[in-house]
Amino acid sequence: MTDSATGQNLQEVEGLWFPADLVILQAGTRIFRVFTTILKEKSPIFADMFAIPQPSDPDVEKIDGVPLVKMHDDPGELESFLKAIFDSEYLFYASSTTEFDTIIGVLRLAHKYDVSFLHRRALQHLSTYYCTSLEHYRQGVSESYTMGSTLDAHLKTIQISVEVGSLWLLPDAYYSLLGFGLEEMLNAKSWRCLGEYERSVSLRPFSHKIQSLPTSALISVLSMWKDNDLTCSAWARCNQVRLATIQDYDWDAEVCELLDAFGSYIWCELEDSGMCGTCLAEAKAEHERKLETFWRELPSVFEFWPSELVRPGENARCRSGVATGVYRSAFLYWRI
């Protein structure tokens, strides 16, 4: 206590009385002077690191009398990570000014240094964009951060999801690659950062799209057969409308994919062309069934490794050998 506080019977509050211990972290050409106490409170990795006895004082490199620790992390990622630790509002609110690379950097280092609250917060941001339910997909994603190069963002999401074990993000991330050309993806900078197994999985959306669309997935949505329970008074006319719609539809395999194939306009077109209400309702119901089935089976489209599923909390290694840690299966999370 200072002399001015003597005799005032002041009580130090445990957990809110921090020693004036500082350290300077260096990554590349950037340096950060921060409180070691807070780092140790938030990260057991930092707590262990600072618990190691330091060399004798003359051997410790210092700047302005503060010990210097060299970090082997990306300077930009470390900056975002430290800001998220020391600024309670940084990365807290969804904001259009939050860069996608900031989310990725914080998630990577929060995983590396075991900062659980930042790990959850970064995943919450990613989960506003990558859907794990058909309802979420229909509502549309929340642009809570700047995606930047969207193709690179999807590829980086695949990479980081494998790295940190957030595999429930993978189906939608892989599925999002359908919106890009194969050549564009192979020339993307982030493509080269993927492991061999992740690259092979990334190619599967293209072969699946070519093989199944539009021949089976979409045409079957409008496939209707006369049924005794289908009370249609003008089956021949309704069938004619259906066939004309299939014939006139733009089946361009480069842009056509199941979840976004039919906008509301197609139902208006069928109705305006003379399809009865009964047949129109059945067509919509069949379309809904196809969407639900496709979404539920989306992980299997990419042949995710069902034989390697483990329960949350268990450790496992992906086939690529890239990531270790908590393995939470895309199947388990996708079907909740």
C-alpha cells in the first residue's frame, strides 16, 4: 500500500489484484507488451510457459527492462488473438467490420493456447455463416463479418475446421464450393494450404454435381404419377404443364444445384400455366421431401469418414493426418 492508503483498512480483492508483471511478445516484426497475469488466467498453455524458471537475469533479452519472448505465430493472427483477450468487446458482437481472417486467426490461436471462451466465440461467428440445419439455410446467413474472397473463405474454413476439430462446419463449407468453377478453385491461394485428404474431398462436390444434377435430383422433384389418392380432375393437363416446365427449365449444370434450384417463381409459373391446386401441393411436398433428404445426407455426399466416428471429448486423428484433438463428427452434429 502507498503511504496515503495507510490506516484505511483496505482489503485486496482476490482475483482482482494484479501484480505489475509485464512481458513483451514478438511475432515477426511486431511486438506486444502485455500482462502475463491475464494471459495465465485465460490460457493454461501460457500459465505453464510462464511457470518455467527463467534464465539468469543477464541472459534474458529485454526491451525497456521488460522480458522479451519470441513467438512462432503469424503476427496478424497473434495481434487479433491478443486484442480479443485484452479487449472484452473485441470480437464479441457480430459486426460487418470484423474481417474473416480475424475470426480464423483468433480461432486458430485460441485452439493452440487453449483459450476456451475465445474458441467458442470464434466458432459462434463462423456458425452464423455456415449452416448446420436446413431451417438456418432457408433463413439465409448472417453477414456478421467481411467474407473477403468468398472462395478463399470456404477453403480456409475447411482447413481450420479440420485443424481445430469443428467438423460440423464442413458439410456446408464443402457444399459452398459448388458455386465456383473447378479451375477457379484449383488456382485459389488457399487451395494449396489444404491437406491431401481435404483436397480430395473438395473435388467431390464437382463430380457429385455432374453425376446427379440435373438428371435425378431435380427432375425427380417434379416427377408425378397419377395416384388413386391424388384427386386431380385434369391429370392430362397437369402432366402437360409439368413436362413443359421440365423442358423449359434452365438445367445448366454450372449454376444448378438442389438447395437453390427452385425459387418461388417456378411454383407461380406452374400455377399460372394451369396446374391444379392438388397437383401443385403434391409437387411442393415432394420438393420439400427431396430437400430434407438431400440436406440430411449431405455429409455422405462427401464420403465423410463414418467408420472413424468418436464421441465428443475423445481424441482422434483425421485421415489426412493434419489435425488431432477433439473429433466431433459432422454426422453427429448435422443430424441433431
